[in-house]
Amino acid sequence: MKKTGKKGTNRPVKRYLDCYYMTDAEIGVREMVDTCQKKLPQLKEQIEFWEAAEVIELTAGEKDSVDIEKIELFEEEADQKFLQSNGIKAIFTIHSEEANLDLVKQVFTAIVETCGGFVCSDTPDFLPYLVRPYTKILHLDAGRKYFAPEYLKQMIAAMRETGYREFQIAFGNDGLRLLQDDMTIDGKSSEEVKAAVKAGNVEFNGDPSCLIQEEMDEIFACAAQVGIEIVPLLNMPGHMDTSLNINPAYRWHSDGKISRNSLDLADEKAVSFALELLEKYASYFASRGSRKFCFGVDEYANDIYNLGGLGFNRLLEENRYGQLVAFINRAAAVIKKAGLIPRAFNDGFYYNEDTSMVLDTDIEVCYWGKGWCGFNCAAVDTIAAKGHPMINCNGAWYYVLKHENEVQKPVNHPEFESFHPTIFPGNQAFENPAGAVFCIWCDNSVLRTSAEVTADMIEQMKLMAPKLELQ
């Protein structure tokens, strides 16, 4: 071979990283820089930004940088469908050498945890890339106890300050505290249903109060201003006390007992009623911008079977557990038809480690407890192996107004300092949670006023916020 006389160079070929950061929050580079400076103060001197141009330059070494720029929303029809289905309001390009991958991951892990959203590939399907989605969630039991709009707005403001991204409002949990303008259901007029709901709330704790649709719309507007996502919770087939007051005949009868809070899964009319109620609320919340909907599925028939496995074991004994499985899947289908992601608690999922159950794996699972003697909830790994996104809802972190006339606070837990999102109930390690929840439960709803609970929980949620950080 003839020599050319040219000297070979063996220089490494530079490879570049090009991807997107998308979020449902209306943010610019200012919010991203503030997040980085707060959560990654060691990078402060490396960050330059031009707010008017919506550009960030993050120095990486002497001659390299990570370049981030806000761009207009995509206009192609297929892209717009993706953006609309995910509620995307802001898109940023990310460009850098692949050698800076770890720095990009560090920065956008902090941004995703605080501002929500996700990093995705520059491909037609926008596959998630580099940073796993993770959400800090505040859950409020606003079904047992009524919270006026002013208190919900105070909570939303505190959430923004402390990095929570989702506000899971359990408006339907034993009580039912949200009335839409049109509550026509089950062949009953709107006024009949509203009267039954208020009467049911009075029977539950003496308070008929409910949010009305206009007030809920105001709460959505307040949350949108600070990038907080509203996740509604309407519990079924258990914890339906007030919902079932619309038609008491739909309550579960067993062993000569009547469950006030649980649906008769053997009665197709009862099941159809529950799914119709779910559809009514799912449609409303989807129309206001929610992307997820929790339908509970916890503690079935715990009022008449309050030991051992609650109503779950009773369904097994009567060879009727398949009715619960079918209900879960039908409820998930209703939620998905409304364009929402279904979410539920772990109790009934693969109960007794029965992995033969066929459950919709699009359902996000909030794992709150591993069970106790006779209450045999499936392990985290069992549920995750089926493909469900797992959210750590550890019961040890709860704030609870208890029936023993005391308030349980996470800060008083002996292992408070060791709380971490990757340690699930029962000391189960799981490295890839989709989120973590701080729950406020109002079991004894009259123990404190709404004002007292709001002030107390804001203090507690601030203490819990760093414990829910994945890093």
C-alpha cells in the first residue's frame, strides 16, 4: 500500500447528546435555574442564563457546555396529540457532548423532582430517557373532613415552596365532598343526588359541607399558576359511605351484616352505579387538566370485617375474589377512556401473592402497607414485576387524626431520620419508585378544625419534604 506521508491522528470522535425536557408546568429558564441553585449549590458558578432568550449554558470543563433552550410547542399533528395527552406546556432542548451525560442527569433529576415533567429522546415516540420520572405527592383526606377552598389554596402555596408536584385530593373517601353542577345519576335528578350526598355526610360526621364545581375550578386555577397537578381520589368499592347513600340498596350484605361503606360486587346494578359515578367525576377532572385519577380499592368492607383480611378474605372464602378483579379492571377502563392514568392502593393487587390475577398494569400502585396477621398483601416486588409503576405511600409517614383522640405525626416516628423513598413498608427495598407520598388522613374528622389541621400539616409537610427526595 502506498504511503501518503500524512500523519495519522487517532483523535476520539465526539458524540453528542440531543434530547428534550418536557413539562406540564408553565415554566421558563428562571425556574430551572432557581431549582439548580437551590438543590445543586455546587454548580452555581457553572450556570449562566439569559432569561429573555430562554437559554441556559452550564459550563462543563474548560471548553464544553450543556446548552438548554426553550422552544415553541411542536405543530405537527402527531406531535400535538402526544403533547395534549401529556398536558405539555413547555419544551426545552438539551444539547451537549455525551461525555457530560452524568452532569445532564444530575441537573435534570433535580429539575424533574421539583418542576415535574420528563426527559425524552428526540424520536417520533419521545421515549423517556436518562432521568426516571419521579413525583413528590401530597395526599389529603378531604372526604372524611371538609376543607374550604381557602385552606386548599394555602396547601398548594406551601407545596410549591417545598417541591411537591401532585396534590392528591381524596374528595370521595367515606364522605363525598365535591358536587358538580349536574349530579344526575342512577335515574335520580341532580337535586335528589345532592340532597342524598349532604345527608350522607351528615350521617358520617355531622357536616353536610361540600365543594361546588365553581370552587373546584378556582382550585385548579390556583394550582396551575404554580405548576401543581391535581390528582382526584374517589374511593371504591370500599370507603363509599356517602356515595352509597345515593342508593343504599347497593351496599354489600354478608353474614346478616350490612356494610355501610362497601359496594355489593355481586350486584351488576350496584357495579354499574359505581362506574357511572366514576365516569362523571373522571370526565370533569380530565376536562380541567388532570392527568391521573385514583380510585382507591383499599380496606374493602373494613366496617363489618375489621380484623384479619377485612373484606378481601371474605371474598376469597366465598370464591368471589374474581368480582373484585373484574371491578378493578372495569374502573381502570373508565378512567383510561377519559384520557387519565388510573391509580389505586395496593391492598387487593395480587392478594395472597396470587400472581394468576390479570389486572390492568397501567394502574399506578400506591403501596401503603404490607399487611398484618391474616391480611396478606402482595410484596412490592410481586406487584412491580407485573409492570405496575410503584409509588411509596409508606404508612409510617402518615399524619393521622386518630380515633384514640390523638394526632399521629411522622416527625414523632422513632425512625423518622431514616425515611427514604426507596424503603417501602415492611422494610422492602425498591430502587425505582415512580413517586412518594406524604398522606394526611382524617380518621377522626372532628378531632381538629380544618384551620388547625391545615396549619399543622403545612409544618409537617415541610419537615417531610426532604425525606421524600430520591437523591
